[in-house]
Amino acid sequence: MFSLKLETSAFDALKADVAIVFIVDKDLSVALDPHLLQTHNYEGEGVFWDQKNQALYVGVAKSDTHLFREAAFNAVRALKKCVKSAKIGLYTAKHSVHKHALEETMEAIFTGLQFGMYEFETYKEKKSKVHLQEIIVALGGEQHLKALQKALDKSKIVVEHVNLARDLVNTPPNVASAPYVAKKAKDLAEKNGLECFIHGEEYLKEKGMNAYLAVNAASANPPRLVHLVYKPKNAKKKIVLVGKGLTYDCGGLSIKTAEYMLTMKADKGGACAVLATINALAHLHAEAEVHAVLGLAENMISGNSYRPDDILISKEGKSIEVRNTDAEGRLVLADCLSFAQDLEPDLIVDFATLTGACVVGLGSYTSGIMGNNEALKTQFEESALKSGELVAKLPFNRHLRKLLDSKMADIANITPVRYGGAVTAGLFLNEFIREAYKDKWLHIDIAGPAYIEKDWDVNVAGASGAGVRMCVQFVLDILA
């Protein structure tokens, strides 16, 4: 069992198997033995283990909160199979303009240290042997104890729930069907005091959620619409989080190639993110009424498959011409967003691994922010970047919207051209947002960072839990 704790003792007075020391901007003067580092030509890049003095040096390119987080992650990855205990001191990012720079930097370090322990080995016969049991943070007095304990407590909750999302996304599709994820949501709700409503096929038919139903029609697994509610006594806001939950997506009749079918277990990343986020916010006692809507389905092939040329009538009453069955996530989300608006919230934020075009445009590590309210998009961007997740705003464009026009229905589910696909997907969703909610809605495309098959930043290969950190921070910031 891994423990991360604070001690008021001075750094030198603490006993541990190894000391973790950050070398910031190649400043070797902080080393226990600078001459030894020079002898081995270590200049403050990467990781260097000084076995003589039992110190692990980790390079930090410049004094930046986010680089400290990544350095802490790298430190634990280097140590966890070798030692039982480690100690670390206090750091403040010099670049920070925030009044609470120490707390923010140390929260980032706490987060990185804990993320360094994550592994997904559920299906491996031989598990990795981890020896690291404890990291002690030397405060050198009681001056910052209260503030840093609060930062540590928050980091533990956030890391726990990011890892929850990671575990669910990493769980393979032969296990993590819609009923499986719904059961997981129910168990978490019971454990954490949330309300949980699980709706099946009959409910979706009754509510006219025909676009959602069409996507799941060919699956041997039934769909599940999960609605979770966290309702504190003195809520300042009512927020609905909506997550795309395609437990697997082969593309339907517009079938993917084998290469692009691999990793499609991650197409439930949005639903996993909102499930983890609402539970994290409950643990943090956030003063907001939060609803999480998980649209769980599976896009497969059978005699019941929905087809290109089909016309579907959505819950919102709009007709949709299907031009490509691999543009299925937006169909599920369209009906789920209608469900969300019926809850009459102050804000709606949806998370979805929606488009490969977003990955092409922004790269593998960045999520796209879309919506009609520029101020709200900027507010979300600032919170996301503060949390350590990379995001960028994408603009809606009235000319791109015209490409979704259909001669047969109110709207087509895809455009006839390949360009601007992330934005046109967002514009498609915008058609199902009522006028009263146009400025209260954000769409976050997490297709890039949700699942990557190599280690990066504070993430090991596989699911990153994309969306959780940014959404938790956003909710906390709008309540502050």
C-alpha cells in the first residue's frame, strides 16, 4: 500500500531510502554532491541516481508547475521497483503569478508522484513487483502544513478518480459492455451516496431516443442510459455532464479497417470521465448539484444494423440522414443532450472521443473545446490548463455548418468532405441544443489524449483518464 504524507521536519532530518531532488534549469548547486554529477557528465537532463549519497536527481527544464508534475511522475517510475521509501522537499514554480504558488506547485508534485504508481495489469498473469511504500514530504516547519494538507487531500481524490476512469477505459470490450459499466456506476453511487438511475431499451423507445437506439441496434449487448445525481444541500449551480460511452465501435456497416478498430475500447472515454468526475466532486464536497449522463452503447454489425441512407428521428424531433454509420457517437450524444436539457441546468458540458479529425488538427495530447459562448470556452480552457490537461479552443464556422445540410432530412450526420471534421461534429451537436442553452453548453472532444499506446507526461501507455482533471478544476473554479 502506497502512502504519501507530510512531515513538519526539515529535509535533512527525515530518514528514507532515497532523496528525490529536482535539478531546475540545470542548476547543480542544489545537489548533495555536485562534483559527482559533473564527473558523470550529468547536466540536469533526465534522471540520475547517485547511489553513493542515495539521491535521485530529476531534471526540470525550467521552473514550471507542469514540468514539476511530470518530473515527480518520472521520479516514482524510476524508484518504485527499487526502494521502499523516499523523501522530497518543497518547491515553488518561479513562473507562477498566482498568490498560492507554493500550494499549486506542490499539488502538481503530489499528483505526479501518485500517478507514477499507476499500472493496469488486471489481465496479466505476472504482475510487476513494486517495493515503494512511502514518500515523505519535508515541510521544514508548520507554516504551510494546513494549506499543503488541503492540496494533498485534493490531489489524492483527483488521482483516485482519474485512475478509476483509466481502469474502466482500459477494460476490454468483451468485459466492459454497457450493462457492466452501468453496474459499476450503480456500485459507485451506492458507495458514495449518489442517486443512480439506469434506463434500458424500453425507456429509450418511450422517450423517442431513436438515434441512440439505432447505433446499438446490431449489438448483442443492450444499451444503458445511466443518470447519476450528486445533490448537496447548498448548491450554487446545477451542472450536467454528458459522456459518450461507446463500449466498442467497429464502425458499423461503414466498417473501420483493422488498424483503426484497435483501441476502440477507448470510445467509452467520455462516459468514464464523467462517471469519475461526479464521484470526485462528491468526495470534494463541491457546492454544485451535478448530474452525469452516460450514453452507453455498442456499434456493431448484424442484420439489424442501421444503414447509410437511413433517416432517424431524434429525441429532439429533428430528422437525421445517416451518411456514415461510423459517425455514431454524435447520434448517441444528440439524444443524451436532449435528455440533459430536460434537467434544466445552468451548464452542460459533454465529453466525447468524437473525431479523428480533432487528433489530426490538435495532435494526440490535446482536447478540443467547442461551443457558442466564447467567454465560457475561455474559462474552461484556463481551468483545464491549470489542471495540467492540454486543450485548445476550436471556432464554429457558419460555412462549415452548411456542409451538414441534407436534401432528405433536417440534417446529415456527416459532411461530404473530410476537412474540419472536429468542428462539423460540434456543429452537428449544436443543432440539438435549444436556444435557451446555446450559451450554457460546451463540447469537449477528447479523442486525442484519451488513449495513447506509449507513455507521455504523467500517463502510462493506454487510457489517460482524459477529461477528469480538467472538469473537476472547472467546476471548482466556477464555484470559487
